[in-house]
Amino acid sequence: MANYKPDLSCQSKFIPIDFSQQIVPGTFEYALAHIVDNHLDLTGFDEWFCNDKGGAAAYSPSVMLKIILFAYSRGMITSRRIANACATNITFMSLSGDVQPHYTSIASFVTRMKDQITPLFTQVLMICDKEGLIGRHMFAIDGCKIKSNASKAWSGTIEELTRKEAKLRRASQRIIARHQAQDSLNEAAVEHDLKQKTKLDNSATKIATFLANNQDKIGSRGKPVKSNITDPDSAKMITSKGTIQGYNGIAINDDKHQIILQAQTWGSVGEQQTLKPAIEQLTNQLKQLGTPEALSQAKFTADSGFHSEENLKYLSTTGLDSYVADTQFRSRNPLFQNSKTYHSEQEKRRLKRSKGKPRQFNQEDFYFDSTNKTCICPAGKAMWLQSPNIEIKGKNYSRFTGYLKDCRVCPLQQQCMRKPPKATGRQVQFPHSQKVISYSDKMKVKIDSPLGRRQYSKRLGAIEPVFGNITVNKGMNKFTLRGQEKVNAQWQMYCLVHNIEKLRHSLN
């Protein structure tokens, strides 16, 4: 019969530990400890404390930075998990010198980092630049939608939240009415109902307090957008995994070693509106790195989320050699025009968005004769010229309208109109041939050229792996703070972890 040595993996053992031997060169924790202890100026934290003549000693900012950033790199983003790791994990003990701060001290330190994170972020960038990790040949911008510390169930416009408060009040009143109608309820049922009533009243009061101190936020289209009671700065966002309540983490990085140069979060602001402030922040960072001229010498890439006439006009004033895709960029690419996979995937996405409804006719499905000023609809019916010259956003169009008698009985009505016609038929407009060349038109010509497609193709390998490393590899996929200032500081700390990891092989 076989005789094996016993398994003692669950047995505790007292052994001598040399903390200095636990931090191995070439690891993230070694680079983190080396940078914090030898390169960062932490005197800005001194103003937090006035305990030199009295009170307990404070935890060293260097210790707190090391354990928090190392915990973030391991996907530990809550203060309780970090505090527990400082008491049980040998690497955390080595980084902290066996200091075990309470989770409230860790949470307070992270919350107050909004005042100190920007200079620390810049100092680490200077180290990256000194090590030759920033090439300044191409910059890429993109956004990453991350969940916030707020429930999307508490979101809505002022009108929606008002209706929700009234609904909760009615539900509370129904419980009282039921008790008055049924005096024979047992004590357990009464206690359960009273708890439910208290819960409903507290929720209604929470909404009422929010409504008394807030007004509707207006979106980029001039319409009210939903606010969140728990975190008003966050917003509902559609992602590939569904709708989340969160923030959009915007970052600009350098393509040489994927170093992040600019990082900021945005809530209910559209992605197009983040481009200008992001580039302004990038300009300031390059000035602090001592190379302000790099902006006029580098290339800049962005996806269709940042494409707008206003943004392209702004980019033309920065001196950047920019390549910004539009929503039809791929459809114009010869490589995708003959791809069955691309078209089948596009159709799947369209059916998902339209919930299985057929494709709606657009301008290209109507035959327009610019010489005779006539128009034929997809059903073969003539349309009448409603207006030969209308101006929309500085451009001139000819507008045609279908006859109501034709549209009401048209077999293609479901594909042509979202709702059955009542007062007028389908309308369609065509631009006049003498149109002004816009910045969007210029960008389409530029990015559709062989050189433009080659330059834009580098964007995917420059910026996308950064977000994959932060949210998937490192597990930093949720914000634990609330309010844009605090969340913005935490996003910069996430990006700081990414940049320090890039330095680990340079600081052996």
C-alpha cells in the first residue's frame, strides 16, 4: 500500500520573514515601491495633517499609495478588501512595512486623492519620458464605459422621478387602507407591512429631497436627460453588455509603449463633447514634459464617436495631423464591401436595434432627378416638390413629399414610415449640387486614402489594449466613489497603475 507524506497546506506555521526580500525586481510591486520611495514628491500630502504637536501619528502617504495602487493592480478596489489584505497577504505587509490601516483610513485617503492625483500622474509621466517610453509619433483617444457606485433604478428625468414619488406614496397609502379594512391581521403580517411602508416612505422622501434641490439636466440635443439620485454626475450608458449606470473614462495615449498621457471621466456628456477638453489637457501635459511642439508634429486618431463638424473644425486649428473616422467609414472600405461576414454582422446589429423590424428606406432608396427636379419613391410613385430651396444648418436642400393618398395604401409603408401617415406623406430631401465642402467631407477624402487608412489602422493597437489591461487584466472595472471629481481621481489612479506597469522592466 502506498505511503505519502501528509498535506500540511492548511496548517499555520511561524517562520522568520524578511520583508525586504519579498519585493522581487521585475515585478509591478518592485516598480511601484521604487517609484513612490525614490521619485515622487509627496510633500503635497503634508497639508492634510496638523498633528505635529498633538494627536495620533498618521499613516505615511507613501505607504498608503503603495498598498492602494498595488491592490488596484490585483483587482481589489474596495477599502475593506485592501485592509484585509494588509493583515493577511505577505506582499502587502512588505509594501506597507507591516502597517495595517483600518478600511476607513484607506477610504478617506482615496476620497481625498482628487487634490493630489494630477501632480502625481504628471511625475510618473516624466519618469516614463526619461526612460524613453513616450514616442510622440501618434496619439490615440477613446472612451471606456465603467459602472459607477450607483443603481440605475434611481435614474430618471425630473418628470419621471416625480411620477415615481407619487407612485410610492400611493403604495404606502394602500397599506394603510388595507389595515383599516382588515382589523384581524396577525402581528407578523402587520409587522411586515409596517416595514414595507417605512421602506416606501423613505424612498419617496429621498426622491422628494432630490427634486427640491435639482432641475433637469439638458443633453447635447437640447432635451432633458436622466439624472441619478445616488450619483447625479453619473449617467445611463449603453454598452455591448447592456445598459449601465456609470461614467465614460476618456484617455489619450502614445502609441510607442501605450503610455496614457491624459485621463478624465465624464457622465452625461456625449463623447463628442469630450474631445476638445481632452486635447487641451494633452497640450498642458506636453508642456510640462518640455515638448509643447510635439502636438504639431504628431498624428492623432479617433473613432467615429468623436466625429462631428465642430470637432473637426477645432482639430484644424491645433496643428494635429488628425484621422477621425465617421460612421460610414467601414462601409466605404473596399475590404468590407465584399465581406459577407461584415454585412451579416451589420444586419444582426440592425435587427437587434430595430427589434426585428425591416430596414427603413433612406435617401439613397429614392430616385432624384436633379435636372428636372423630380423624385420617385421606392414604390414607384411620383412625389411633389414641397420646397425647392430650404436651408438647414447652412446647407440648401430640395424637399419632396409623397401624396397622402398613395402613402396610406402603400404596401411598403412599414419600411418607409415609422408611423402610419395622418396629415402628410413621406418626406425626403436632397442637397443641392453646389454644396460647400465641409470639414467632414475633407476628412472623408483624407481617411479614405491609402495613407489615411494605413494611419487609422494603427489606432486599434494603440488604445484598445489599454482599456483591456485596465478593466479585464487588472479587474479595475467599477468605480467605488461618487461624484465626478472623486471618480475622475480614481480613474487617473487606474491609469497610473497602467503606466507604472509599463515601467517595471525599466527599473530593475
